[in-house]
Amino acid sequence: MNYKVIFSAKENKKENKITIYRNFGSIIIYINDVQVVEKQIKEIQPLFDAYNSGNIDGVHHEDRELTKLILTSEHPVTFHSLFKSFATVNVYLQYGSESLYSNHDSSSIKFFKDTFEAHCYNSLLVAWTGDLGTQPVMYLIKKEYYNSDDVNGLYELGLLNKILVEIGSENLLSYFVPFDIPNIPSIMIGRLRTTWHKIINDMDNKLSELNKR
């Protein structure tokens, strides 16, 4: 079964997107509306695995093979932050999609949805750098915030990014605090400040749980 995943972020009111189409054994990646990659999954998946390895000996984001395949120095900082999220989340999407290639029934879609639910809500994901010390993290927020208009407001400011999965006739949605949080003046956050502080507090609690392990 085919599906599409869109990672999107706003910068200066402009929406930037990284889109991945999975069509059985192949993968196509777009940056905004420009196709940058079309490869067999067996060719590109090792690059995703290497990108997410915790033992990469200090190879920084911009020097990894997956980054060099998809991004160029001409892409703005927003794309690099969005790309890191895309590369990090992909390992869970790949796991959730395993049965989709051999089975096209509702149980396969349910397995994908269950995987998405488990890892894309109230979840802290780490982008391993290979360096010692604090590792960069992204935080996928609790689903309970989605009923508030504040979430869309925070997305418009760039404080939250978004994942949209189109699979079968269903859409799955997740918002997350990016690895590189933009420096937005407090006056611009305005009435959204209360929700934003709650989200950051949730993120800090997840960090505390991680540090106790």
C-alpha cells in the first residue's frame, strides 16, 4: 500500500515542506515541489539507519551521507532542522510500514497507526550526534492540545512543526517542537504563551525521565 508523509514548518509566514512518497519498494522525496530523490528503499534505508546510529563517531548532521543526498548549502536553516526531524522519525515510520508491503488489509493499516500513536504523541526523540554531552531532541506534543486553536497559532509562528501522514483514506497528524527552536519575541507569542509553556513543561518532564534511565 502506498502512503505519503509531509513534514512542514513555517518561516516568516512561508511554509516549507519535505514530502516522502513510499510506493512498495521505492521512495520519492520532494523539497517543497522539487523532486530530489527517487530510489529503491533497499538503497536508501541504510542511509537512514546510518544517520540515526548512536555510534557515528562525531559525524555532524551536514556531513552525513543522507543529508548530502537530499540537502544542499542553498537550503535555509529551517530545512536543515526539518530534515533532522524527518530523518529521525523515519525509523519509526519504516517499522510501522513493514507489513504494508506484504499485506494491504485493514490490520496492516492499524499496525501502522498504532506505531504512529506510540511514537508521535507525547514522545521525545533524540538525534544522536556521536559527540559526548547533551544530545539534541525533538518533542512530539500530547494529542490533547490538538483541540485548541493555539496549536495552529504556534505552528504559524514556527515554534511547532507538523507531520501529516496520508494512508489509505485516513490522515494522521502530529505536531512537534523542533530540534532548533526559533527565537520568537515574547510579544509575538502573546496569548499563546500559556499553551507554549505547558508544552515546554511536558518536554522538560520527558527529558527528566530520559536522564533518569
